[in-house]
Amino acid sequence: MRFLVSGAARGLDVDARVRSIEAFAAQEGWGNAMLWWARRRRKCVASAMVLVRPGRTGMLLHSPATARGVDTGLLARLIEAVSAEGLRQKLAMVQSLVDPLDQCTIGVLKDAGYQLLAKLICLRLGLPVEGEYCWNRSLKWLDHRDFSEADLARVISCTYEGSLDCPQLRGLREMSDVIAGHRAGGAFRPEAWLIASLDGCSAGCILVNDSRVDLSAEVAYMGVAPSCRGKGVGAAMLGRSAELAFGRGRDSITLSVDSRNHHAVNRYLMEGFIAEETRLAFMVSAG
């Protein structure tokens, strides 16, 4: 596990990171983790782990490509092998998030057969929000206690039409898996999973979980039906979610958006979100 975190490096910070990953994996279920390593002359030279998560998705963790003692060639082969095993075990995809400046890791992932999915912009909105959102007062709200999973699946599927957020993901999984993945992305709060209704029709949805590591609320998914775009539905859903999150004691709302979705990025910035970092999402899939 130490080699997974830092290669051959040692220190108190390494031990702390090991404990953090162990706690996260234990929370997700160690029985769902595939931890592999490669040795040369009895010394570990590469380590990779695929953590199987709800929704038939795997999360890849691996030795830092630039860490002391790591063989990047073997690391790429190991990542390719453990990811392939995960896909053989019925995962639809395995994903990895990378710093855009980490060219060494990007090269390793590409050598392992991973493809660039998206450049994600991570944004945060502090709570409480000053001023008021541009509300569409005709909207009605349903939360997860008021609708079925089939209802939610129909709304999400509708919002995919014409969306610029990670279009390569569409069709890789059944909608039940998509919803299970969103539910697992933090502490599930049914009252924060909302469908917005406009004139009796579903206008969009926003699915918000609470973070397990800080006081933020995390937007797992937000989408607006094509016929309702440009009517303030997105802003209203964000405003409603901000109110609910602050009422639960949350201090901020976070979300990630595909950088190609320029309209959404600009809209979030106009609503007061601040860009904190950028990550590249890489993926290998069974499709």
C-alpha cells in the first residue's frame, strides 16, 4: 500500500496518505478492491488498484509515475492488466483523474490504453449565497421521496439530449447503474435529489449529495430538458439546492463540468461559482 501511495519514498506524510486510502477503501468495501503489484528482484516497482464502485464503475489508483523506485513501463502494463481484469468482472469502465500538468502520468495512462474523456473544471460556490437567484416561480419541486427511480431515469435520459458534458459516457451503462453511481458519490440525501416541474412537465433534475470529508455539498448531476433550456431552470435548481444545502449546515456547493460545455461554465461563473482546479478524466471501457 505504501508503494501505491508514494513508490519507494517513506515518511510521516506517506503513512497519513496510506491511512486515508485505507479508510476510503474500507468505507467502499475492501472486498471490492483489486490491488496488484509488480516486483523485480523481490523489490516492488509498480502498484495499481481498481476500486469497484456502485454503478459498474472502477476507480484507478496507482503508484506516482515520477516517484522513486517506480518503473513507468511496468506501471503502464500493470494498469492495463488490472483494468482489463476489472472489465472482465463486468465493470463498464475504469476511470482516473489526473493533473493536466502531470505529463508523465498522462503518458503512462495512454500506454495502458486509457482514453481522454474530458477536461473537468472543478468549481465551488460559498454558502450562504448573497442576493437572490433568478427564480422561475412557475417551477414545482419533487424530491426523491416523491418520485420513483424509473421517473428519475426518464428525466435524466431526456436531459442527455444535446448535452455537451462527457457525451462519450452515454450508452455505456444501464440507467440504473448511472443512478447508482450518482447515489454513491458522497452521502446520499434524498431530500436533495430534485426534479423540477414546469407547467406539469419535467423540466430537469439536480442530484446533490453531502461530502463525506468536509462540509460541502456535491452536485452529482444536473441537467435541463431541451424544451426548457433558456428559461432559468438551471439557475433555479442551483438556487433551490443552495438553500437546502445551507439549511443542512453545508458551507459550499461543488461541482465539476466538462470544459467543452462553454455555456454551462459561463453560467456557473455568473452565478458566483469560483473555479478551483482542473483535472483530466481518463477512461478505459468495455464498449
